[in-house]
Amino acid sequence: MLANNLVHGDLSAFNVLYWEGEVRIIDFPQAVNVQNNPYARRIFERDIERLCGYFARQGVDADARRLASDLWRAHVSQPTPAERVVEDRRLHLGPADGVA
């Protein structure tokens, strides 16, 4: 979905179907566009944390933050609106002004 600039927005184990080696994701009413929604990354991270939490209860250990970060970096080629705001602040204020 990230490769197509989309974040599910309500991803949980209930929305991931597995049958005969095939995985399907369902229920997309809350899907958001990565480039148009300034909260897309936070929503994506929440989705990944929710899935990792479910699988942790099943005995699968995963670092949700690292997984979300790696996936985001691999599939989102342009900065999102929120990331552009942060970058603009860095350019205008600089590190000495408290914007890291």
C-alpha cells in the first residue's frame, strides 16, 4: 500500500486474511493518501504497532517502530506534508533554534 501512497488507517489482525498461502487486506474506508494527509506516517506507525502487538501475543517478536520506519523509508519516496513542515522549520530556524 505504501508503494501506492496509501496507508490503511485501521489495520489490525481482523483486517488481514490468510488462506492457502495468500494474504489479503480488507476494509479500507479509513485509508489515507500519504502525500495528502499530514498524519499519514503516525497512522501508519499505529497500524504497524497494532499488528505487531497482535503477533506478539502469538509469540512472534517484532520491533514495530523499526519495522514501520524501514517500510516507510523503502516505499515513500517523497517527503509527506508533515515532513516538509519539519524540514522547512529546520531550514528557517536551524539546529541552534531548538528544531532537531
